[in-house]
Amino acid sequence: MEYVLGVDLGTSAVKVLLVSKEGHVVDEVSKDYPLYHDQPGYSEQDPGDWVKQTKAALKELTARVDDPSQIKGMSFSGQMHGLVLLGKDKKPLRRAILWNDTRTTKECREIEEKVGIETLHQQTKNPALEGFTLPKILWVKHNEPDIYAQADVFLLPKDYVRFQLAGDLSMDYSDAAGTLLLNVSEKTWSNEMCEKTGVDLSLCPTLVGSYDETGTVLPAVAEETGLSADCKVFAGGADNACGAIGAGILEDGLTLSSTGTSGVVLSFEETGDKDFQGQVHYFNHGDPTAYYTMGVTLAAGYSLSWFKDTFAKDISFNELVAEAGASTVGAKGLLYTPYIVGERTPYPDSLIRASFIGAHASHTRGDFARAVIEGITFSLNESVHIFREKGKTVNKVVASGGGAKSDLWLQIQADVFEAEVVTLSNEQGPGMGAAILAAVGSGWFSDLKTCAKAFVTYDKSYYPIEENKQAYQELFSLYQQIYPQTKAISHGLAKFR
């Protein structure tokens, strides 16, 4: 039996899936690695840790396969935006600066000033945010000039691991779209972005498609991991692009709602010419002919875990959700905004903070819990709302993550999104998307859509309840008024935190 590998390089761990030609996950291995927070707002990792733990995961997995030579291909999903600077010897010059590092606010304003908001959105389709790669490059240039002067090329996290396994220096379009250096529509590095920000175009690696072959496993790596040196290696994609592929988001009308610590709403786009004016992220898809739009709620599942840890330590999550289920639509007149760590979409505001609005003496803990779940869903719906305002069709939403583990929450999503909500039969996230890329690259299927139909199946479906839908329309309108009316208060309170 032949297999492919999907390698998902996350922020806390690398996860490797062994997937059969039928799309079954035969085995999986996960290995974690440390994060470094040397100062407030700093978040870094050692690229060597990624390589070490990926090799360890591969070795453990191949040891359990009867014939590792039957592993025909591998591809990658990776945490986006992280900066890996390599010198002329192709070794890292410093630790990688990660997507969740927030030291680059000054550089973001510099980009806006030098490039101009209109040009920024026209070229990159995205706003200048601290998470993106270009601000990190500029931070190193300003604060570590000796290191910057030695830089020969930059890579993103999964591309560095792939380089170490297969010897190829390149970056796929879906991950490059998160650097603020790619002309997203034209799928080329932007000369204008480089020139106006003072970044040498030569730092940018070769661009490739997500299922393009980028080599085979290096002989020394094959010996170390147990893989065959004939195992083909494919470029891979950004974690959100791979998450979309792994959920079958490969045609118009399909949208992904992923609720983990943060929340993501991601929708398939057939063209790269829409203008969202930076309201949502707009990236190249792993499908070479497509794009995707994406909104982010910074504290989605984190809002519910924070509420439980603070106010309901004595009960389980299931018991807390049951209490929420005993409440009513609108939590008996209580609204919550999930801004406990700031917000991203549609309000890129690091100083805004959460609110409970409408609390009265008869509210119970279950009412507050329901308000939290509804508030998270309203925040996700801000992105759905923007998509529809721009003419996007959203008629089926694939739910994943913590928000897909509760019948109550799934029904609330269907009612708020005003769309059918479905769950995945076997949710494997970005790792499955990477495996699909490897399967298509290996020639098992002609394209991603055909492969996804074989590998991805849906389970339960939830449909809007008309009475609930109408109530949530009114509640969402009230929810949208909270941010503009609490912004000044939150900003004023910031100095007291």
C-alpha cells in the first residue's frame, strides 16, 4: 500500500500524518518544541528545533511502517509569517520571529507611510499588521543591522524545514501572500513594496506552487529518518490554506469556520481582483487558480476557556455548555464582545477590551456562558457579513475546532451565519491539507478538488431555525454598536492595566 505524509508545523508542535491512497489517516506522530518570550511582546523559536523534532517524528512514524519505501511523497503546512533569515552559508542568523510577535508596531506605521494605504492594499491585498513578515524584516534592519547585513535570503518556517529535508530554497504562493511583499493578484514579488520599504528584492526566494515538486529527501535525511531517498517532496502551503484544503474549501459558496484559541472564517475566492480595502485578509490559495479571504477573531475558544477558568473551575466544559443551553437566544438580554486580548477583524485594535452589556440581577452563570458563545459567533459573523457585502455567496459553512464539538454551538453558528453548517467526519486540519497536496503532487489525483472529494467527508448538518435567525439578526445589529461605543473607554483604561 502506498502512502503520503502531511507535515503540519504548528506554533507549539509538529504533527505528521501518514495517509493512504483512500484518504485514511493510518498513523500520526506529534513532537513539541519550546517558545521563547525574552521580552513582553516577543515570540521566537529556534529553527533547529523544528528540524530536529520533524526528523524525530518521521523516524518514529517510519519505524511503525512495514515498508517505508511505500511512502511516496510528503508536503507541508506551516505557521504563517515567521521570519527565518539565512546567511550566505544558508544557516539561520538568529532565532525565528513568529506570527504572534507584536514588537513591530512602529514598522507597520513606517510601511503605511512609505508605501501608502491604497498601494499597500492594491499590491498585497492586506493591511500592515504586526504579525506579517515584512515588518519583522524591517525590525531586524533597524535594530540588528549587523545581522541584516549578513542576510542572503529569508524563508518562512515550513520552507526552512523543507530546505533541511530536501535542499530546496523556495516559497509557495499561499505562504508568500502573508509576507506583505507579494503582489497577490500577479503572483510575483512586488518590486514596488521592496523599493519603497528599502528591502532588497534578492532576499526573496524563488516562488513555487503548493503541489510543485521541490526535490526528493536528501540521502543523509533518508538514512536518519527511515524514509526512502526517492520520496518526493512538495512545496506545501500556509496553515490556513492547508486547513481550507483539508476541509474541502475548494469551490465557491463554501466557507470554513475554525474555532480554536483564535477563530478563523475563511472563504474560497475564484479571482484575486476583489477590493476588501484591508478589512479582511486576502491570500493566494493552495489551488493555483484560486484565492481565499479570511477574517480572524483573536480570542474565540480562548474567551470560553478564560470564562471557565475564571468563573467555572468546578465544572467541566460539557457541564458549562449544558448550562448555556438552558439559557435562551440572546442570553436573556446579555451581549459579550470577545476582545480580551484585542481584536483583528474587522477592528485591528490591540487596545480594545471585552464587554458584557446588559447584565441584570437575574442572570445566571449559564446566561453568561451562552453570551460568550454567542459573542464569539457574532465576531466570526463580522467576517461573513463583510464577505456578503462584497457579493460573496456563503451558503455552506464547514465548522471545525472547539466550536464543532457542541450541538448547541453548531446550531448557534447556523442561526447566526444564516447558512447550513456541517462538521467533518474526520477532522485533521492543515495536516490533511498537506497530505492532499502530496497526493496530487504524486499524481494520485488530477487536482485538489478531485482529491478532496475522496479524502474529505462531512458528517452532521445544522440548518438555521427561522425564529432564532430573526432574533440573531437583531442581536447582531446591537453587537455591532458595541465596538465604536466602547473604544474610547478601553483605550483610556489601557494605562491602568
